[in-house]
Amino acid sequence: MGKTLSIVVGGAIAFLGLILLVAWWYEFLFILRGTIPPMLIFGGIIALAAGISELKDTLKSKKE
């Protein structure tokens, strides 16, 4: 359950970051608002990659 949850949460955070990047496009020049969406996107991608990697490891160990 935790692996699937990390994939879902990572995807949701990356999607939220993308929405905020579009919504704050003109304010992107401001450093504070300009860094929040990319941090959410990259954090979501890292969480998504970690969840997928952990899921692959689990499936690989079940095959052996």
C-alpha cells in the first residue's frame, strides 16, 4: 500500500506544481513564487521515481 501511495502522492504533487507554474506564470519573476512550482514538480518527480523503483524491486524479488 505504501508504494502505491507514494506513486499517487508523487504524481499529484508534480501535477499541482505544474498547475501552480501555469497559474503563477507572470509572477514567476518573483523568486519566492518562482521557486515553489519547480520545487513541487521536481519533488513530485523524485517521489514518483522512488515509488516506481521500490515497486520494481518488490516485483523483481517476488519473481525470484
